[in-house]
Amino acid sequence: MVDGEARPQFRQWYDRVLDVGPAGNQAFFGQDVLAGLVQGIRDFRERRQQRWEQYHGPGATLLGCAMWMDDPELLDELAALEAACVVVSKQSRDRSVQPPNLPYKLRRLDDLNARTPGIPVCYFPQLEELTSLVGGKPPVVGPGWSLPDEDPVIPTVRTIGFRKGAGDNGSMPPILHAKLALLGRLWDHDEDDFGPADVTRFTPKRLWIGSANFTASSRRSLEFGFWTEDPVLLSGAEEFLLELIGTSEGIDPDADVHMPERALPDYDDAAMAEAAAELWLADPDYD
């Protein structure tokens, strides 16, 4: 662009906002679609619709994914939530610097992690079952062995995938290309179907599906996004996003390939059966 010339722009008539489904949900077409995502998070956080409430559930929470995220308004909205976790694509490293410095584009997200609580795993059974790897492998659990102590929270921003050039045949490895934001509430209760118990869960309420990355530059592109409360989509998105979070990595992991930090533990069934048999032989009344 020549100095003094205005940035080329599409004509304003491309932009459309349509009401879809229950009151409060809209679809956005054109430029600045990300504004619909940001406003939708704010509306949920401020309880603009009664159906977004949850019994014993004050905690507005977001699970999300995008190829990349840097939009300042969106980051501020994430920081205002009770809990959030967004998975983005793993970023390249400058190998000429030793040890590698945190890339400039990651510093803002690293700062967001430092000032936000992340998500507590106790509200998500799928995440609570996972444990840290030992020597790059799931720990093996047997008689008398216990799982390592785990961090009770997962940070707000995580990464996943492969750095460029990490493919075995030199081809472009798979990338995280979905752009989803699932809003819901954390809630606590003091009983379950069997009586008194400490119950902690997450209930999804509304889902953003869009083409726009969570970036400031996406606001200049022609994009599409909409809010839905379809229960099948809510359930499917929750499962997909928790799978991403459960197999995610830190902001700037050492591995160029996909190397999840947590996994389900392996159980030494033979050793555990042998230990149970020994207990029975020592005490036949042992059950």
C-alpha cells in the first residue's frame, strides 16, 4: 500500500445480522463478525437471558478453540469469566536463539494465563481422569502405587498440533482449524442420586460456530458466525473441546510434534490381581 492511501475495503452492504432461534441468538455475515462472539460472551456473563442461568451455577465458563487468538476485546472478555480454556495451534520457534525465547505473538497469551484462573478440572470428569506423563509415557499403576499429584487447574490458553516441518514426509501436518466457543456454567451441589455427595459439574448453554479466527485481523475479512443452543451441537462441541483440552500442551512446548502432557494411566492388572490373591490367601474373609 502506498503511503497516504486508505486501506482497501469491501463495501458495507456485505454485512448482515439475523436473529436465529431463541431470543438473544444471532447469525453474523460480513466484516467484524468477531464482534458477535465478543458481545455474545458479554451477554451470557451478564445473564441477559433467564434460560442461561443454572441452579447452583454462578460460574460463567468458556471452552474454545481456534487456529489463533490475539483480539484484545476477546482476551478481555475471557479474563472477565469465572473460568476459560481456549486451545490454539502450536506456534513456530526461532531456532537461532538458544534457549528459544517465547515468540512475541505468544507473550500476550502467556500474560493472559498469568492473570486468569484457567479451568478447574474437578468440574470435568473427562479431564479429572487424566494424569501427567512419566518419561513421556502414561504412568503404570499397580499395587501400592499412587498417581502423581496433579495441578487442579488447566491454564486459560493451551496449544496443540505440530510445528511446520514436523511432518514425517515433509507435508503440511494437520492443523487446528475449527473455531468454536462453548459457554456454560460451573455448578456445585451437595447431593447426588444416592444421597449426600460433593457434586461439581459443567453445563453447556450456548455455542458459537464461525469461520473467523479469534484475531483482530479477522474483523477485516468477510466471515460468518452464529450462536446456537441446539442440545446435540452443545453435547458434541463439549466432547470435542474437552478432547482437545485433554490432549493439549503448554504455550510453547519443546516438542515439535504433538505431545500431550496428560493421558489416562495404564493399570498393571496382572500385578493387582496377584496382590488381591495374596490378600485372600492371608485372610479368606477378605473381600
